[in-house]
Amino acid sequence: MSDLDLPLSAPVIPNARDAVRALRASQIREVANAGFGVADVLPFWFGESDRVTPQFIRDAAAAALARGDTFYTHNLGIAPLRDALSRYVSALHGDTPAANIAVTSAGVNALMLAAQLVVGAGDRVVAVTPLWPNLVEIPKILGASVETVALGYGANGWALDLDRLLAALTPGTKLLMINSPNNPTGWVMTRAEQQAVLDHCRRHGIWIVADEVYERLYYGDTDARTAPSFLDLASRDERLICVNSFSKAWLMTGWRLGWMVAPRDLMDDLGKLVEYNTSCAPAFVQQAGIAAVEQGEPYTRRLVADLRASRDHLAAALSALPGVDVKAPHGAMYLFFSLPGAQKSLDLCKALVREAGLGLAPGSAFGPEGEGFVRWCYACDPARLDQGVERLASYLRQHAAR
Amino acid sequence: MSDLDLPLSAPVIPNARDAVRALRASQIREVANAGFGVADVLPFWFGESDRVTPQFIRDAAAAALARGDTFYTHNLGIAPLRDALSRYVSALHGDTPAANIAVTSAGVNALMLAAQLVVGAGDRVVAVTPLWPNLVEIPKILGASVETVALGYGANGWALDLDRLLAALTPGTKLLMINSPNNPTGWVMTRAEQQAVLDHCRRHGIWIVADEVYERLYYGDTDARTAPSFLDLASRDERLICVNSFSKAWLMTGWRLGWMVAPRDLMDDLGKLVEYNTSCAPAFVQQAGIAAVEQGEPYTRRLVADLRASRDHLAAALSALPGVDVKAPHGAMYLFFSLPGAQKSLDLCKALVREAGLGLAPGSAFGPEGEGFVRWCYACDPARLDQGVERLASYLRQHAAR
């Protein structure tokens, strides 16, 4: 048979499996792509400060590199970092032995590992939304189904309908994924709500994965170093996995370093999963983590004070704009607010970047519950915030005039 | 009701799900634990050189840290690294555009991502063994079933029974996972075998995930810079994902940096999965990767020459021991050999570490097909290898005398 005799067939395009194709792509990236070629965009769309990681943390990594700290580490992290995290978490939330702590390759990696630990195909997961998409999509990669319970938006901003959440947490539900302080809304769960959810989940054997990466970015109580945490209420050896990250409190987004607090009985299985996902976080990155936890407290306190000021500054400036409804929440580093045109938030954000050079994240990126809102990350210099507000004001004036 | 009236119940021990509990734990770690407290262990058990990452690579990371390269990157990696990898892979294996390349948080992370892309619950996966456990265990985390096809051991060392492998790759099989040069055996798949497997998988629409992280550690042909690769035979846009790593060719084990070559049509879905697993590799680690790929060739060539010498040195020394059957394979950085007592390789390796201070990996760590053998990583100074051989010789003398 010559080549010419080969049967004709359509070219086969290799596809990922259906569950993966169905995962949400980032609408923030879609907006960013819409701004491709726009010379001067002010980017407030990512969940990232515009400040470089503090020098003392970078120095610790450089020193580790210089002394040759370039080998594999223990799956669960190097002992000095687990010990440092044990002291840090214990000071914030009560006794937390190093044996309950695992180092991970980013906060999101901790969420993936936590999901792998407890959910498989067919399992039912509940998540509270609007929400950073990762928590909703991760269980789907493992074949689980995810039901969402929406926060309500009222006179005091975003709030949880506790009865609705408890009703959704039916017996047989495997896992609740909940993020407080919340990205994108800034909503902070109260201690009473945490207690009610914990009691309910205990009764029904439901796992809780609490994404508490914004816990230090808390403005509800000037005396509190942290937002309320499930760790304040639960024992260390029940069905609770608390996920945290170095990204927010120490400005280490690009380092991909996180940790989780989990039952000691889970640690052998977690070690296997770490081995099969990334094997460990980079050795010298873990050394930088020690510096952050042990020397970073003054830095974090100044950072939180700056963020509080930025939040207040931006909220005041936005409130002065016609048609803008903004309420300053108690946590995280975002204002999630409504404005004219945000009923189609994706279209609005594309127009804002193209026409005004203003980079915001569309509310719909965080689930249909977020439609009607946009997210503005205020972790930057107030002068830059002013520039952004001016661009928004100008855009709104032009569109109101049409 | 007083506390004393509370119903008594057994304490609930939180467990991971069954599929995770059933994953294999590392037998190498079990051996290492058996040596806990032994003062002077020579460790040849890990797949890691005893040399620190080359200075010019560490310098590149330190420079990136100094200039503040500490922010999130694109999910698929920074463009300069993807471009550098495109040039590197194209030079070795033919035209490979950057659009077909994704940067990952380690080679094992690339394997996990590749598995997530194509397999879900109930899918059938085939793997060739003995094998680094990760390839066999990763699909199980996603609910897939894994059938193994064993290499045979004969007069010429480890070899593939091609007919047996093709027979196992039944229609409906979703994925073949194959690692060549192979950890632990050093077996290298021939080009003819790759062609036959590729033809068969094309006919039946079976994905191939080729773990080629040891491709540069190849001693079969002194003129060849790399072992035979599926990339030499396949197009860039068919059902093939080639996984690679910076760990072996540039001694960057502790950096957790890898990459994959995959169909362009998969890249959007892969970007989503990277987002949900680690989001990106650390920014300054990717900068170090550029230095490795662009400036590392002379280093890698010297390294491979040293490894070849170490392989020959160790093989000759071991061959002189009574009852030891060793054949020097053409790839990787291990000798996988049989010796008296290795029928229970886990017990033997525990005894070796406890009684002789010699750290080897048991063959059974790589599947039941590896039983009867032990793995010795020779990526170290020849003097250290001699010390290890002397310890083994002494152990064997004592046990032969009993």
C-alpha cells in the first residue's frame, strides 16, 4: 500500500478529558488579554501587592543558595520550618504541634492536597461563594460534585445565611470548602458562625477545609492579630484542614510556599500525596519561610496597617462616584463593589481596560453569585489608587453622558 | 445533662479516603528510618547526586531575588524560559515551538498534571515496571486502575518484552506511562521499540506519557547527547506528553522545576490545571532554569562523563564480590543488581544500614517485579563508592561465614 492508498481521515485533535475541559478558565486573564496592546494599564486585577518581597526574606533564600541548600527535603517540609510554624500558629490559635503541620508548594497546592486526601469521584462538596475559583474547581478535577451556597449582599455588605449553609451540608456530604477572610468579597466569618458550622460538621462527619490565607489581613478588631479561625475552636485531630500561605502576610506570592494544619493521623497519607504532587517545596524557599515566620512580625503589622489605610482610602474615593455602591469589609485586600454596567461584569472590565486603562477583575470570575460586582485589589500605593479612581470616574462620566 | 451523662463513644480517628490510604509509602524511607541513630551511614538510596547545584545556576536565582523577581508568573511559565526550552528541546529532538512547552513545579508535578489532563475515575492505565513508584501511584489518586508490564531480566540485563506490552495496551486503554532511561533499572528503550509502541498507541488512540527526565544520562552511544526519545518520532500535536526535569542534567533536585512537551491544543486546559495545582513555579527558580538551559551544556557534558566513569567503577567493584550479579545499563544513574539475601530486599536493606552503615534502596520499592534486587545510586565521588563497596563486601563476608 502506497502512502496515497492510506485511508483519509480527519486529523485527530488531542483533547483533555471532559472534566478538565469543563473547568473554568480565568476570566481575569480574559480581561487581561483584552487589554493586550494597551500601553498604560493600571493593574488592580490580581490578588497581589505591588511590593517586592521584604529584603530579609530574599536574603535568607540567597544565603541558603550560597551555602548549597539545593537538595530534596522531607515531603512534609524541613523540621526547622515546621517547628517555626508550630510556634507561629500556636501563638495565634493555641497549641499546634509541628506534627500537625505540613509545608506545601503554595497555598493552592495545600488546597489540592487537602482535596486529594478526602474527596474522590462522586463525592459531594459544598463551597460558599462568591469565591476564588480554585476552591470550587479543585474537587471537580478529582471527580467530585460541588454545590455552592451564596453569601447575601445587604446593607452591611456580604453576609452568610447560616441556615442555608447548614441545610446544604446534608448528611453524606464529604467536605465543606470555606474561605474567610474571603476572596473576593472581604467577608469575614464570625466566631459564632464558625462554631455553628463546626458543630454541624462534627455531627455529620463532614470534613472542613478552611482556606485562611488572608487571616492576618484583618481589620475588624484593631487588637486582634488575626481573623477568627477554625483553629481557635477545633481540636487538632478532628476533620479539619486549615490551609495557609506565605503569599499575603509576607508578600511572597511568587515563591509558592504554603502550609496546612491537619490531623496527625493524616500525615503519613499526606506525605505520600506530597511525594506524588511536588515531592517537597524548594529547599532554599523553605529557609526563606523560616525567616518570614521568625522575623516577619513587625513587617506584617506595618503591612496590615498600610492595607487598612489603603482600604479606607479607596472606599472613600469610590463612594464619591455616582452609582458606585461600596462597603469596606473587614478582611483580605479587595473591594468588591457594584457600579453602573457591572450587570455584565466581564464586558465592563474588558471595556475598562481597553478604554480607560483600568485593570479590574469581573465579579463573574468568582461564580455567578459575583455578577454585578467588580473586584479591586487595593494592595498598592494610595497615589496609584487615586490614579485608578480618576480613570474610573472619567469612564463613568463618559458613559453616563452617552 | 452533665459531662458525665454524655454518651460514650470511641474517639473518631480522621482518615484519608481509601484510595489514598492504599497508595504505597516509600520503602526507601522505611529503610532510612531503620538506620535512624546509626552514626555513619553512606547514603546511596536516593536518586540524587551528592553535588551542590552549579554556581552559575544558583547565582542566576540570587540575582533574580536581588532585583525583586518575586511575583506570580504565567501559569505555563515565563516566556524567556519557554523560549529557551524550545531551543534546547528543538536542538535535541527536532522543532518544538514554545507553544508546545509548559514549565512545571518539578518533573513529578508534570507527571501529576499529565495524568490529570487525561485520566479520571475508572480509566485504565498501563505502566512498565520496575519503576519509580510515582508513575504507578499518581493515576490511582485520580481513581484510575493501573496494570503493570514487567521488564525481563536476562543475560543482557533488563529488557522489554514488546509483544507483552502491546498485548497489555488493549483498545480502550487510556494511557501508557513509560520511563526511559528507567529508574531503577537503567534500562533504555530502543528507537525501534518506541516506534512500535507509538504506532500501536496511535492505532488505538492511547495516550503516552513518557518520563524522559534521565534522557541526558545516557551512555549507550558516546556521540549521542541524549537517549532515544518519543519526541524524535512523534509529531508535536498527537497524544504524547513528554515529561522532563531540571533535577538530573543540572543537579537541581531541590529546586522542583520541570517541564513538559505536549500538544498545543492541550495548553489552555493545562494552564487551568497548573493554576489549580501550584499556579506557577517560583519566579526566580524559573530564572535559574534559563541559566541552566542556556549556559549549562558544558557542565552537563562533564557530569555525564563523570557519571559514566562512576558507573563503570562501581560495576567493576561490585562484580568482584561473590554472589553479586551486576550489569551496567546504558542510562540513568543507578545500578540495580542482585546479591545474596536480596530475595527479601527490604529486610536486606534494613540490615545493611543497621549493620554496615550502607544505605541502598530495596528493589521491592519499585514494585514486586523489582524484588531480588537493590538499587545503588552512583552519582557521587568514586572514593565514596569504594567505601560503600568495602562495607558491602564486609557484610557479605560476615553473613557467608554464619
